[in-house]
Amino acid sequence: MRDLRLRFGGVKAVDGLTFDAYAGEIISVIGPNGAGKTSAFNCITRRASGLPTAIDRGRRAAGRAAPRAGSPAAT
């Protein structure tokens, strides 16, 4: 994963996350509450699923935000 970014308005939830993951590795993410761990995980799993993402390297994908999880458009 290279240079993952996610913003909510003017708030940077994830800013420039980069890491390598190899088959068979277990990776942990640690940090204080509000550090963006869950936001990063949600971005990564959404990108890996092939679903449209709201953020792709800091730009809106296809010019529109992805549907929120649990919304009718997301299912």
C-alpha cells in the first residue's frame, strides 16, 4: 500500500500511510484512540474488494464519493 490518504472535510483521518505486506505475514496497527486505525483498515479492505472508493491517493474516484457502509447503494 502506498500513500493512502483519507479526509473528512478538513480533518485528515489518514495521511500518507505506506506499508508492505507479504503472504503469510501478520501485521498489527497500534496507536491511540482517534489515530485513524479503523479508517485506514476500512480504506484498505474497500480497495482490496474492488468496490469503488471515495479516496484514491487523495483524489475522489470517478468524481463521486463511495456509498456509506450499510446504505442501500453499498449493498
